[in-house]
Amino acid sequence: MVFPTWVLLFFSALTGVVAGPVKRGFSLERKENPFYPLDEVDKLEESLLPRFEAYLAKKNVSSHGCTLENAVKRMEWGDLTVPQREEYIRAVLCLQSKPPKSPTDKYPGALSRYDDFVLTHETLAFHLHSTPHLLPAHRLYIWAYEKALRDECGYTGYQPYWNWGRYAADPINSPLFNGNMSSMGGNGKPSNYSGVMTMGFKKPYDVIPPAGGGGCVTEGPFKNMTISLGPIGGVLNDVPKNPRSDGFGSNPRCLRRDVNKFSAAVTTANYTYALITENKDVEKFQAVMLGTPEKNDWGVHMGGHYTIGGDPGGDFFSSPGDPVFWFHHGMIDRIWWIWQMQDPEKRMNVVPGNPPLDDVVDLGWTASNVSMWDLLTNIGGNAGKFCYIYV
Ligand SMILES: *[C@@H]1O[C@H](CO)[C@@H](O)[C@H](O)[C@H]1NC(C)=O
Ligand SMILES: *[C@@H]1O[C@H](CO)[C@@H](O)[C@H](O)[C@H]1NC(C)=O
Ligand SMILES: *[C@@H]1O[C@H](CO)[C@@H](O)[C@H](O)[C@H]1NC(C)=O
Ligand SMILES: *[C@@H]1O[C@H](CO)[C@@H](O)[C@H](O)[C@H]1NC(C)=O
Ligand SMILES: *[C@@H]1O[C@H](CO)[C@@H](O)[C@H](O)[C@H]1NC(C)=O
Ligand SMILES: *[C@@H]1O[C@H](CO)[C@@H](O)[C@H](O)[C@H]1NC(C)=O
Ligand SMILES: [Cu+2]
């Protein structure tokens, strides 16, 4: 059968079989969100993918099998459908209802499997936050939590993240904090706390000003959540003291928050973009992210924690006790990846502080020990068990 030329052209256009090589770059295939157009960080991420893809193409993936194409997708909370958000919330509540695996005689304050994770962050706080470990240890920590949600509570999705900039102008009315049953819970009730001092910063950053909340969260799926461990660091002055001096005793109390616009203002997309693009070495990137008192700059890490505030969110040791912690550190993990993609040849294998080759990240009962050097890539790290991207 002979077809006229236009039929052949039409057919080839339909199937994509056109003359010459077809370049097929990897794409995130983000769905457009009518409420939140892509910001400059999202666009930067997209624009760096071809570079990262070219870098990965030179690597031998047969030892772990992870590629950009088969990596799972961690999504922004607001890009999940409402049923997907509800499924995630159910899994968190499930983890909070399971018995702990940590030894209860030693840590009577750990009342649930969820608390096991909080306890890890408390007992290993200095190990997890040491200069070389901060980024890789939190990467492992989030992954282990995601795995527990999936393996122990039947969750079928992946850990969502919080793109701070999306909600910075009005965090209380965001899908994350609006207090409805598909949010991560609302603001705290009004309380009389007078603000929280910060160390080393000048006005107006010398204090986290009260933002109208600070009391118990009374709306949303976590309104009945019991906080038990801690406080250890302590932020609000009227949180009952833990019965044990190490903070590992049982101290049942409500989840408190002060969803704070003032703090969120230093997490708009332009701050994150500047952090990622202006700090070429990893020491600088990590330091600026964590805050620079000399420049009176809180940095996005503190900015995000202080947007949640309260108890235990405001306590350095116990902050994972607020279930939004995982979203915040997901975003930290995401921007580390975006920072790496700018120059993958140089940045995929560096951490600050020059740790030894046998350095190990130890999460206690939360995960097996892993070489710190095997935690630096989300594509094939942790012996291939890391295989995810942020979309
Ligand atoms: C890739 O890695 C696998 C497994 O580690 C090894 O058997 C294979 O020889 C490597 N291939 C190349 C081209 O280096
Ligand atoms: C809760 O808030 C989200 C985000 O604004 C919205 O999509 C959802 O429909 C709300 N749910 C209810 C029950 O109002
Ligand atoms: C705040 O303090 C005022 C005056 O001391 C008191 O009347 C009020 O009950 C307090 N409110 C809360 C929520 O503690
Ligand atoms: C909280 O507990 C009360 C009393 O047991 C119950 O009626 C309510 O449904 C619970 N709400 C949530 C969101 O867990
Ligand atoms: C980000 O934008 C805000 C508002 O326009 C501005 O005040 C702030 O200085 C900017 N920050 C950076 C790091 O450019
Ligand atoms: C994990 O690493 C720590 C620190 O290096 C070590 O003390 C501990 O014994 C290791 N645990 C296991 C199970 O290997
Ligand atoms: Cu931490």
C-alpha cells in the first residue's frame, strides 16, 4: 500500500518518529498547581536536570540500579491530592499508635513507635548535627521514617516536603497548617508567652516574636496527639518540666505551635535561591543555611523551624516530635540535592569538615549504621536503598 506523503508525516508526528535523533531529556512531569506557580527554586531544579542526567550517564549504575527514571518522587504537600494527604496522615497516626521498639526501662517517655524517632534525635543529637553529619544523617533519618510509614503502617506514597516559599506570606492559611483534616494540624491556641530569645542575633532577629498562637493545637488530625519526651532544649517558658533530668521520662502534654509569619519571611524563595546559587563550597552552603549571626541572618533552616515554633517544634533536641519536622528537613534535603546538581562532578561527594573514610552515621534503633560517604547521593546512595527525587 502506498500512502501520500502527508499521511506519513502525520503518522510520524503522532508517534514521535521523526527524522533525526530525538533528544529525550528527563523531566519531572510536574502537574501545574493553579495556586502555586513554579518558583525560582523549582525552575532552577528543572534547569539543572540535564546536567545531572549527563553526570549520571557516565556512572556505572549496575551496582545499585537506581536511575532518574526509576527513582520515586517525593512531592510538595500542596501538590498531593487531598486523599493522598489523608493517606499520609493516617500513616503518621498509625505510627503514633504502635508500641515503641526502644527499651522502655531506659526510656519510659517513648510511648510509641513515632517516639522512637524522636528519641533517636534526642539521644544522638550531637552525632546527628556534627559538621559533616548534618546533611547525610538527616537524609538517612528521613528515609528511615518514610520506610517505617510504608513498611509498618502501609503507606503507599513517599515523604512529602514543604516548599517554604510557597506559604511564607501566609503560613496559617496554607494546606500544611490551615487546621483542616487534610492539613498537618493548625496553629496553637493563643498563649501568653513573650517570645523566644535567639543567641548571637541582633534586632529584630534577637527574638522570635510571639505570633498569636503558642498554645495547644486544637484543630486537625493531630489535636489529640500526646507529646511525651522532653523538653530538653526548651523554648516556651511554661512547658512542664520532664520528670527525669535527661528528658527521657514520660511528660504527657499537648502539641503546641505558634505558626509564625515573621519567621517564615526569611524562607521566601529568593532566600533559598540565593543560598543555593551563591555558596559554591559545601562549608559555606551548610553554614549559610544554618544561619549567619555576623550578617544577622537566621538562614532558612532556623526560619523553617521557627515558623513552626512551640513545643516540641521549638526544642532543638525534640523537634521531630512535631510531625511537620519531616517536611521541613525534606526541603533541606531537597535543596542540598539542587545545590549538588549545579556541579555534580565536584559536589556529589563532598561534605563539610573532611571526615575520615570510615566515618559512620549511627541512628541507634532507627536504622542500621551506614558509611557517611554512602549517604551523599539520593540516586543510589545507602547501598542503592536511596532512590528518590524531589518533584
Ligand atoms: C559496573 O559495576 C558492576 C558491579 O559492581 C561490575 O560488575 C561491572 O564490571 C561494572 N562495569 C563497568 C563498565 O565498570
Ligand atoms: C483543607 O484544605 C485544603 C487546602 O487548602 C483543601 O484542598 C481541602 O479541600 C480542605 N478540606 C476541607 C475539608 O475543607
Ligand atoms: C494571659 O494573661 C492574662 C493576664 O495575665 C490572663 O488574664 C489570661 O488568662 C492569659 N491567657 C492565657 C491564654 O494564658
Ligand atoms: C480526639 O479525641 C476525641 C475524644 O476521644 C474524639 O472525639 C475525636 O474524634 C478525636 N479527634 C481526632 C482528630 O483524633
Ligand atoms: C527577598 O525578598 C525580600 C522581599 O522583596 C527582601 O526583603 C529580601 O531582602 C530578599 N532576600 C534576599 C536574600 O534577596
Ligand atoms: C554503629 O556505630 C557506632 C559508632 O561508630 C558504634 O558505636 C556502634 O557499635 C555501631 N553499631 C552497630 C550495630 O554496628
Ligand atoms: Cu535535627
